[in-house]
Amino acid sequence: MTASITKTKAKTSWGNALYTGEKNYDVVKYRRRFYAVSVLLCVFALAAIGVRGLNLGIDFTGGSEFIISGTTEHDQDRAISAVHEIAPNDEPLVSSVGDNSIRVQTGAIDGQDKINSLRDKLVSAYGVSNDKVSNTTIGPTWGASVGSKALEGLVVFLIAIALFMSAYFHSVQMAAAGIVALLHDLIITVGVYAVVGWEITPASVIGFLTILGYSMYDTVVVFDKVHENTRAVFAQTRSKYSELANLAVNQTLVRSINTSVVALLPVGAILFFGVFYMGAGTLRDIALALFVGMAVGAYSSIFLATPLEVSLRQFSKKIKAHNHSVEVAREEFKKKLAESGQGVSEDAVRVAKLLSGVRLDNIAQPKRRKKK
């Protein structure tokens, strides 16, 4: 009981220390390292997409799908042999769906007669009745329409997010950083599909759009804290914009970690259950996108979005002038500390933190103008 209380207090004190600035992780200061990690991941993902390609489902490419239900036989070679007898050059995708079903996906098969023949061969191969084998044919035109609608949905989503963030935060930099973070998450998630070779289905696309919403929600929460901390940044000379933004990242760090863990645990369970117990299907297709996207989205909201927003701000002459004013004010503050005999510390002026043992007294108060 005592150990549990101690751990709880330690966790609480850690969170409080991050919020007050007593404990600080310089995420913004070392942003180039995180940029390098993100660039490497994106390059690897794009290379995987270019080399291995994406395994698009028949919903995008067109083709035929056969579902064999009520069978305890899961030998996939039987289905492959049956397909090769009708279409020798076709490479079917065969997978188990649950405990008693097999799904067979093929390319376009010319003519209803060949489709019926393949259906009969599957009935014979798995020893089931005719009503246990169903088939669906999807034309290439409809498949192409699904792909175009998915891209349209993505473009509309990104435009809407950019407009919302620009209007809400009154900041083009935040909107740009948020969009880059979203594209970062999407590229890496799709790249994972290329690496593992899993089929991309409409369920996967739904997963892609869902993780974009999740990632943007997490990013907006951090940006909202950045906006709150920096609202009056030019009215003081204690902290730079980058330091206040980094404080916001630290203040929302515990929340981001907790939210991500809570979201990843059930999705991970669904993914595990879908792979090892349910076989291929909608459950697995959407779970992989959600799991990878949420994990990458948590990373980007902390280590990419805010640091990138700060980097974009650094081009502003107003920010540069304010940074110079802060440096000048700090040098003057250190001189006052030295003159008062309290010693000089590089961290004497720290964002939202007053060092123990340092009494500020009157030297920390703003000078009042003398009345004429």
C-alpha cells in the first residue's frame, strides 16, 4: 500500500514539475534531431511504397471475391489451384476469415461462365454445398471511383483543417506545421502497409482518415497550450517564444502519453485478435492503420508539430527582435544577481521556474517610472 502511494505521488510530482517548469525537456531546443528522425522514417516509408508497392484490394483495382463459409478446411493451396485452373496467370489472395470461412480474391475474370466454373471448383475443393460459396464482382471503373473518392476526402479534410487552425489560432505557422505533421503520419502509416504487404481496403482508408483526426486532435491540444502561453509573449522579456512553446509541450506531455496509451491498448488488442483469431478481414485492416497511426501521431504532436511551428516563427523579424531583448534582459538580471552577492547562474531566469536558494527580492520587480 505504501509503495503504491509512493509511486502515485512520484507520478503526480513529475507531472506537476513538468507543468510548472521545474522539470523541463528541451524538445524545441533539439528539434533538428527529431526532424532527422521524421525525415528518415518518411524516406523509408516512401522507398517501401516505391519498391514494394501497395497491395490494393479489389475495391480499388476491380476483380472477383469468393467467400467459402461453413468449412473447417483452411488449406489455401486448394483455392489457389482452383483459381489457376480457370485463370492460370492470376495470383489470388487467399485468407482465412474467422474459424470457418475462406476468402478468395482474384483479378478480373472474363465472362460469367468462368466465374461459375471457379465457383463450382471451390465448392468441390472444400466439400461444401453450393449455397456456401458466394461471389461478388467489382468492375475496374467502380474501383477507380473508390480510389478517387478516398483522395478527394483526404484533400477536403486537409483543407478544412488548415482553414480551421488558421482561423482559430490566427496563425498560418500553426496551420502549416499541423498539416506537415498530418502528412508525416499518413506517409509512415501507408509505408508500414507497404512493408508488411497487407491489403489496403476501404476499411484501411477509413483507418487512415480516423488517425488523421486523432493526430490533429492531439496536435490542437498542444497548440492551444502554446497559444495560451505565448499570447502575451511580447509584453515581457523573461522568456523567448521558443521557451514558452517548449513549456507548453512539457505541460501537455503527461496528457499526450496517457491518451496515447489508453487508445493504443484496445486497438492493439483488436489487432492481435484480428490477426491470430479472426484472420484477414475488416477488423485487421482497420486495426493496423489505427495502431500505427496513433503511435506516430503521438510522436508527431509532441516532437514535430510544435518544434516545426517554432522554426517557422523564427523567420519573423519581431520574434528575432524579442529574442534579442530577452538576452539583454537576462544579462542585466545576472549582473544584478552578481552585485547582490547571490551568485550568477545560467538558469537564473528559467521559464516558469524560480530556482531554490535564489531570492529575487526587489531586483526582480519592474522599475517604476519616476513622477515628474
